Amino acid sequence: MLHDDLTEKIIGAAIEVHRHLGPGLLESTYRAALAHEFNLQSLPFQKEVEQPVRYKGVILGDEKYRVDFIVDGKVIVEAKAVLKMHPIFKAQTLTYMKHAGIEVGLLINFNVERLVDGVERLVKTLE
């Protein structure tokens, strides 16, 4: 699959964070720890990347959305810490991927007993 090696490294970093912190903390805590782990593992990333909103080929003024992480310019990572994943989180991540021109995303919920149960890999073919 597309960017398998990279997504495996990202998931491994998230598992390491979860192993040390466990569930039940704020999303901001997991984002900070994940950024630190990406640095430790030498994974190039951007954190809280502001992206403009485009509509019919026009950038909508000051309207922006914020992506939790873009790793190596190839994978969007959205970190959550929720009791239950709502379908809107997947839709939101897919929208971010579309607008950023990135085909692969990871939606990671840290508020689970086993992190592998909280990871969803998303692929969207760009049109």
C-alpha cells in the first residue's frame, strides 16, 4: 500500500507514546508527546499546520483549518482522545487530506486500552 513504511513508523511512534502515557489524557498532551517521539525517531514532520480553504479554485480569505501533523509531506495524522470515534472524525480527516493534496491519513484515538484498536488508516485517491 501507499506509504506503508512511513505509516508503520508513525503508528510505532504512537504506540510508544501510548505505552508510556496510557489512555485518559488530553489530546494536546498526546500531540506534544507524539511530536517529541517523531523527533526522537528522526521522522520529519510539521505540527498544527494551517492550511487555506479552497473553494472552486479560490482561496477563501483568512479561512484556514489546522492539521495536527503532516509527516514527511506524505501522511496526515489526526490525534484524538475520545471515548468513541464519531464518523465525523473520519470525514474531517478525509477532507483535510483532499484540501492538502495528501493521499494517506492516520486517525489515531489515544483513549483506548490498546492503541492498535484506535488507529484507522485512510487512503483517498486525489482527483
